[in-house]
Amino acid sequence: MQHSFKQNHPMFLPSNHITYASVEEMQKICQPLHKFPDVFPSYQFNYGRLYRDKRHVMLTTDPAFYKVFYGQGIVYDSPIFHSTCFLSLETGLYRTLDISPPKYADVLSNIPSHPHPERSLVLVVQANNYCEIFNFIDNTNNNYQLNISTQLPSLLKHFSLYFQERAKSLIQHATKQLISLSNNSHYAQNIPTTLTKQNQNRQIDKKSFLRELNFKRCQFEDPMLANTVFSKREFECALAIIQGKTAEETAKKLFLSRRTVETHLENLKNKLGCLNKAELKKKLLSSVALNFYQDCF
């Protein structure tokens, strides 16, 4: 079932649409963001999958803004789910402010309850025919400014992996209710800057946060990985190889025996069709996806 945007058409998305019907389950999945205010002080989380034909999926923990967003045609001006913006971005972490058109602030000024764009972080992950958007918004009404520690990009990547596994059925359901963008939706592009160097003042209880974001397996749309499904340990061992860690060093970091690590490496060789460790390392180093997530090890 597809829906087309009609500007000034009130609430064209029905209340039983997956965007709204999944809110309670989304809130349960995103509980780790509630438990660690040092990661984000007060959050609204939105997940999007934007296809190259301008159709998209949107899931949220707070539907209030999106009733205005869709019903009043704000989608025409917002940076959220805009093909000429997000599909042209490299995989990375951005501030919304860096990828917003100049008039986005004017649009938001008509919605007093919505936070300023500088209070939002967006993790963009490119796939073959779509990109995934993980949008973390600070909903506090104070003068909080993003004060990012060097740990945060890694933690948000961990959250994206956790979310992809926990929300897999929701995402699959949502892809059956794709939303269509109008061809008239456009604005002047900006040249965004990814968040690579930020303030290091904030200390995060990384160990506790990662314990909450546990996942069992992950899969990436990367030609070098041939859609391979990794167990969490295989994924971590793959990242260790990219970082040049030995089996002994990897075992120490993961609190495993060296023999167990060697077993995971053997499984990786079999899954990726590699004859030896050198060939495995070469293939893993060629993976854009694994290189993006390497700071998660």
C-alpha cells in the first residue's frame, strides 16, 4: 500500500499506518536511550529507509511531529527522507544542521515543540538501492548544545546494529507500506561535514551502554561480504582483523580463549570463501561496511 504526498492535505497517513501503529514497540526497543542520559539527554529516535526512487519507510518513537510533518506538507522542506540530500551523502554521522536547507529553521519555527536542528544527530548508512537513516533528536527545551565525546559515534553505530536486529520485523512490515515522495520536493543542496572530531568533555559509561545494546547477528549490503550473516563474535573478530589484531590480542579483548577466536576466524574464511588468513584479511579490508564499523571493536 503506497501513499502520495498532497500538500495541505490533513493527515493523509492513516492512524493505523506502520509509522504510527509501531510507536509503542519502537519505544520498547529504544529503552537503552532512556537509561543513559549521558549518551543523549532526552531523546526522540526516528528510523528511515530512503529508496532511490524516492519512496521511504519511517518509524518513530514520537509520532506527534510527523502528523504535522506529513499532514501539512513539511516533508517538502525538511531534510528528512530527501533523496537529493541523503542519497548523495557518504555513510557517516552528521548534525542535522549540516544537512539542512537554509529555510528548514523557518519551517521548524512554526512548530514550537520541535527542537532546533542543531540538536539532532543523523547516522546515514548507504546500501545498494537505499540508505538507512538513524535520527537521534534532543527534545529538551533548554539551551543544550551537542557536546559530543569521541565515544559517541561508535556507540551510535552499536545502537544501529542493535536496532536493525531488534526491529527487523517492523522494518519488513514497513517496507510493505512504503510512502512516496512527490517529484516536486527539492531544495538547494548543502555540502555537509561528518562528525569526525568533536568535544571530548562528556564521559560515557560505555561498558554499561554496550551491555544494553546486545545483538546476536548482523548483515551488511556490501558486495565484498556477499550478504553474509555474521554472528556477533564473528563480526567482532572481523573488525579485529581490520585493525591488525592478532588472535591472541583479540581473545584478550573479547575475554575468549585463543582457540575460540581461531574457530570464529575459520568460520569467517568458510563463509567468505577464503583459503587462508591473508585472503580473509584482504577481503575484509576491502569491505566499506566493516571499515565504517571498525571503531565498534
